[in-house]
Amino acid sequence: MIKMFLLLTFLISSNLFSAEVSYLARSPRALLMGDAYTAIADDEFTLFYNPAALGRTKGVSLTLLDPELGMTNLLGDLGRFSNLPKGSGAAPLIANRILDLPIYIQAGIFPTLKMGGFGFTLFANSKASLVLRNATNPIFDVNYRYDRGFVFGYAYNIGNGGLSSKGKKGAKTTTTPGSRLSIGMGVKHMNREGLQDQFDLFGTTLLNKINSGATDMASLKDALGNSKGSAWGYDIGSEYIISSGHSTFTSALSILDIGSTRFNKTQGIADVPKQDMMINSGVAYKQDFGLFDYTLSADIHPLNGATDFSRKFHLGSEFSIPFLTFNAGWSEGYLSYGGSVKLWPIKITTGFYGVEVGAHYREQQAKRFILYVSLFDFSIDL
């Protein structure tokens, strides 16, 4: 009974969506903008999108404490969990209820320092998800990743168009007219603990592995193929900006995890899941009218991914007034929406978004919720 409980606990907090694009980390703001963020990337998640965006930093900005929580949005599927079957024959009936329901949970923290073209981010990010497929022969697709490490980068500017600065004595922010080309590079080091496999729900493989000696969560994961390793990874990016002061157009290109980041295994039998190379492109247009501003963005990514081309399109929008920001987007055929409220020392971002976990465009949507809280972040112009 204890072993079966450990199995159920692990599985409902684990993930392999074989057709889901797996990134190292995502900005909550970006997810609510359809992940059309390559040409924006101006928050604490810059180094996970485009190191060239560090060229926008003239002063110092610091994000100290910023926990992020993501999970499956069950609000639209509450009927699956009402009046669950009971008794000795309940297991296959319950399995049928959760068939093709993508279960997901993610938690992370990403303290970041930016200063004059340099950026440094510490990160610890855990992602676990699960989907039960095939009613005839139920199979669990499982993917679990826990990443810890750091990433740093630098961007070199040619020109100063589009750079923002504050006037004296708290005057409003102004943007320098003109053009600018920024070239950036990022370097990361991380330790990954990961598990990626498929398991027959009613087969003997799972029970045999559990009966081989898995008596707690750690030994259960090890029995199922959990491995650990470390790696260095490298990113490059560019962005070109044309600004009139009130209006700014940006085009950008980034290559993340050049050649794919592969891990040197330090523990376990199976290979540690690698971090695939991603080639991303995007454009963005922003107009700032002082009391409010808006941004429109579009991305095609990953350009090198082996998915339907229609899944690579991402569209985003943002509208901001003092203290409040509203976001909406379209990613892989699914809507995203939400917003942020910022009253120092706290910023809260929350909303809903969809992810494709099937093999084709709009085949199977994973509905997700994101909550992000940033405390005591600040920026100073130099």
C-alpha cells in the first residue's frame, strides 16, 4: 500500500509531453503575451530569451526575491473530479476520467542583477508533468526536471537609439531617438536532475521497479530512471532598434543552447535529458504616450523545432497604465491573458495560457495557470 501511494504521488506530479517544446525557463509576462517575447525580453528573464536585450540596461536593476508557480488550470475540467468512482473496480474508471488530461506543476525562483550591459541570474526551477494516453492500453508519459545554476551575459551596443533614461528630479522617462544594433552572448552552468520515460499503467514494469527496493520518493525516482548531471551552455543573440522617441520598432534573433546542451552524468543509469537548441526570431512595436503605453509583438520560434510550422507562431499584446498592466496573446493556436499590478515593494503577475502537448497544431491543449510575485526589485539610472 505504501509503495502504491508513493507511485501515485510521484506520477501526479510528473511529465512527458513528447510533443511539448521544453524551455529552460519562461517569463510569466511573456507567457501571457503568447510567448512572443524575443524582441522584448526586458525583465528579469532576459537571459532566457535573448542576451542582446541586455544592451537596453543603462543603470542598475536588481530582482532579489521572485517566486514563480505554474500549474494545471483545472477550472475548466472540474467535472472530471466530481463523484469519483469508489470500490475495488474504481482504478480503471478513475484512469478513464483523467485520460488525456495534462497534469503540470512548476515552481522556480530567478534572482537577477543587470548593470550597464551585463546581466547575471541565479535560478532554481522544478517542472513536473504527466499525461495518461491510450484508453486501450493506458500509458503514462512522464517528464520531470529540476534545474539549478546560473547564467550571465553581456551585450555590446552600436548606437544608442531606443535607450531610456529618467530626467532630473524624477522627470518622466525619455527614449533616445535613432537606431541601435546590439549583439549579446550568454553563458550558463547548471545541474539537472531529470526523468523522461513512458510507463504502462497496468503492466508489470512499474510494479517490478517499485518492488526492487523503492521505499521513499528519492529511491522511487531512481528506480524509475531518474539521473543527475551538470553542463555548460552558450547563447547568442542580436536586436536592431529604430526609435522616434515615442515609437520604437525592434527586430531580434537569438540562438539558445548552441548545439544543444548535454549533461555529464554524475548519478543514475539513464541519460540526463538534454536542453535542445532553440533558434528564435521576433519583432515588436511600442508606443509610449506618458500616461499609458502599448506593445504589439510577434515571434516565430523555435525555427529549428521538429513541429508543425503553424505551431511556431506567437502573437502578443500589452497595455500599461500606472501600476497596472494587461496582457493578451496567441501561442500555438491557444489564447493567453492576464496582467500585473505593481505597488512597490511588490509586483504580482497572474493569468492563464495554453500549451500544445499533442503532435500537431491544436491537437491537444494543456490549460495552465501562472502566478509570479517579485519583492523589493528596484532600478537606478546612472
